[in-house]
Amino acid sequence: MTLTEHQATNMPSGVAPDGGATSPRRDSAAPCRGIRFVLDGRVVEVDDAAPSTTLLDYLRESMGRTGTKEGCAEGDCGACTVVLGELRGDRVVYRAVNACIRLLATVDGCEVVTVESLRGPDGALHPVQQ
């Protein structure tokens, strides 16, 4: 099946010429804007991250959260594990995620808990860390 030039240019967004789904079109060089997430009870707003920025890179490079490590960079070793809280109905559901393969834009509207989030108000280690 071939499409005429008119059909191809008037294809609805999200539909490939063969009728299958495509990814939304966006300029890969354009920064992600308006990403918001909660970290340690505070809202973090990101307005200038590259679309390819991982949660791990942002935590370590932009926020100084170096307790979350990069080991394999493939999501296998667990060194980059953080906890992600997502609103489901009227409650927050928490689950462990690999920050090295999680794109920053996907945590918009979530709560992020890092190893540094566990420390006490005085900076002391949490009992689970001792």
C-alpha cells in the first residue's frame, strides 16, 4: 500500500503511514519543560532538562544527590534504586525503580525518595542505614 503525498501529510498525529501508532513528534533537542516532582517534601521544578536526561543524572549532577550510584547503567545491578511514589486514586503507591534507565520526564507528578531522604533531621543515618 502506498500513500499519496496528500494522505501522508494529512495523517493524524500519532498514526504511522501504515496505520500503526507512532511516538508523539517532538524536537529531540528541545529541553523538557514543566517537570515537577516532590523530593523530601519539597516540589522540584525542572525547566531545562534534555529529553534524554535520566533521573539518576539529574539527581547526581543537578541536585548533588550522590548517594544514588551508577553501576551497570542498564538497570540490572540496583545501585541506582530509588523509590517512586505515584498517586493512585486517593493514595500514594510506592515502588522501587532504577533511576539509571528512568527518564526524568516520567517522574512528573510523582514523589522521589532517595537514600539521602532517609537521614534524620540532624543528618544522622536512619536506623535502616546503620
